[in-house]
Amino acid sequence: MMSITETTPIQISDQAAAEAAIRAVVQRLPDGWNRRDSRLWGSAFSDPHDYVAINGFQMFGQTRAANEKMHQQVWEKMYSEGSQISLELTQIRFLTSTIALAHAISHNDFTANGAPQIHDGAISMVLIKTEAEGWLINAFHNGQKEKTFTGHLDD
């Protein structure tokens, strides 16, 4: 049985460069989305990768091509009236020198049935450093961001 004992962030050599590379990869997501460029969107992901959509649907071992096709359909069907997203990375934490955990907040301005809409999300990503392409998203989980926490808290 494997256990993880290291829970604090580690420092890696040239951490600033690694963080900049991760930010650049993650920036491909809003750039690709806003241009409806599925290849740019897909280029942020390792091949294969795991992807959990905003509705909780899990896609394990998804290829870049499948991700690109899915997003092309999302833009054509769900966001046919337009959609622009922004992402703000809120944390990057290195688990090892080649694995990082990143969290982001997303903001989606879109139109549905002629009416402007807004959707805010919370995203978690596991990134891996590959020899061929540098940092890429290996696991992506997109969730809805709530305004307040209404879990099991004491009053």
C-alpha cells in the first residue's frame, strides 16, 4: 500500500520558469475557447488525459482528438450564440519536480436564447512535465463555483 507523507509544497529548481510554463499552457484554454480553436484548446492536454466536465461526466483516458471534437460540438450546440471565458490561476503547487497541482477560477460570459448569461467555475488540474512537450494537463476537473458554502457547517 502506498501512502503520501509529503503534503507541503516542494521547491523545485527554476520554479519561476516552471510556473511561467504552466501558466502559458493553461492560457491555451481561454485562448482556444474564445477563438473556437479546438486544436489550440487540445494542445494544453497530454495524450491521453482524464477530463471531468462541468456536469460531472467523467472521461478517462481521453485523447486530444476526442477532446477537440467534444469542444467543437460544445461550441456549435451549447454555445452557438457565443461564449467568452477567462481563467485565473489561483494556485500552483509542485508535488514533484514533474507533477504539479493547479487550481483556477473560470468565468464564462455567454448568450442563450438571446439572453446574456454568466457561469463561474472552479477548476483543478494535474499537470505533468513531458520530455517532448513540456508541461501539459494530465487530469482536468471542471466544477461549478458556488457563491457560498452550504455544506455541513456548524452555525
